[in-house]
Amino acid sequence: MSVLEENPGMKMDCEDWERDKPQCSSKGPRVKARGPEKFTIHDGDHKVLVLDSESLRAVPDKTYILPETFFVLASRVKSACENKGSPILLAVSKGELCLCCDRKKGQSQPSLQLKKRKLSNLAAQKKWKCLPFIFYRNKVGSWNTLESAAHPGWFVCTSANPGEPVEMTKSRGGRKYTEFSFRHICKTEMSPSEVSE
């Protein structure tokens, strides 16, 4: 699989969103909003994220395994703290399933869920409706962390054991990987969920 390494100069933030949103002007043409960027996500243990039975799992990065395509869109929600990173929305399955960090009834801690929401519709929602879907993408050297906007201090993580579900953690390091690389993918590549039967 051919992938392009992440553009280190690329920054997705509110300013990009504001600049790229449709402009309403009677004097000039309308500018179309830029769509989401497509990436594969790899953890610090050389595993890739894949979609398996509507849950995300981290599996060893082998040439015969096709990583899931993640659709990443900058959120209009401004970060309260500059050090939190750029607020983004993440989706899989052609932007039809969005990652969400929320508490299920009866649970004391938040969990990572995939909810059936269109990324394009979610981006237009008010802050309080889309907050569980927002993650702060923060650069840590050449890696990125993904912190929940709705549950500060909780990070997306993978386990040291391959095949386990991707989840949320409050403790960083140890047997949990909270640092990821985003690899921009070519438009011709497709993830398993994009292949039509």
C-alpha cells in the first residue's frame, strides 16, 4: 500500500475552517468548503487501526492488511487552551460513522464509541451537540495525541496486545499507546469499508 507520510507543516484548526467555509458575497463567486482529509492512523507500536464489526481495533501493520480510512475534519469549536491542540472530528465508513467519547449509562468513565452520524452534518452542529465527537489533536514531536474535548484528560489509546479494541484512557504510557501518526492517503486508495461488493 502506498501512503504519503504526514505533511509536518499541515495544521488543521479553526482558522483553516473559517478560511475555507463558503463565503456569501453579492460581488464574487461562492467559495466551496474544503472537505475532510483522509488518513490512516498508526500507533506507537507499529499497529494500524482497522474497523471490525463496528469497533476499531489495532492490528500489526502488515502489507496485506488494509488500514481503515479516517476522515478528519477541523472543528469550528475553538480550543479553550492553546496547548490542547487543534479540535477535529474523526469518522470512518465514508464519513458515516463518527468517533465519539461519551459515558454509557451506568459507567463511571467515558468510552470510545462509533455513532451513526454523517461527518458533514456533525460539523454544522452547535458546540454542545458535537462536543463528545471533538478530539484535540496535539503534536508531540512527530506524533499526535487525541484528547477528548468532552472529557478532558481522557485520550484515545491502543493496547500493547494486538487485536484489542481502541479505547479511552486517563493514564498515559505503560501498556497503553496514546501517540499516533497520521498518514495522508492517496485518493485512489480505499479502505475495506469503502470497497463496494
